[in-house]
Amino acid sequence: MFNKRRERLIHIQESERNFREQLEREPLEKKDVPAMILAALIVFVPALLFVIGLFLLLSWLFFR
């Protein structure tokens, strides 16, 4: 069931070489990089805000 994933983990150098070859065959388009940056912000900003909020809540409860 997970053979393909397991093989990628075992053969990391081969997986990286395959990825680079695929990237050379299909280069990134003009707006791919801004889209990836926006997607990263959409994923990481809420998680970061949650962790900061949790830290502030715990510190407020601890020092109250």
C-alpha cells in the first residue's frame, strides 16, 4: 500500500534526481512562485498565530 512512499524514503538521492529531471522538463510558470508564497502564508500564518496565542494564554494563566 505504501510501497512507493517507502521506496522514495529509502532511495532519497534517486528521488531528488527524478524531481530535478521533472522540473527541467516542466519549468515553473511566471506566477507559480507568488502562488506558492501565498499558499505558504495561508498555511503557516494561522498556525503561527495559534501557537503565539497559546503561549500568551499559558503565560497569562501562569503569571496571573
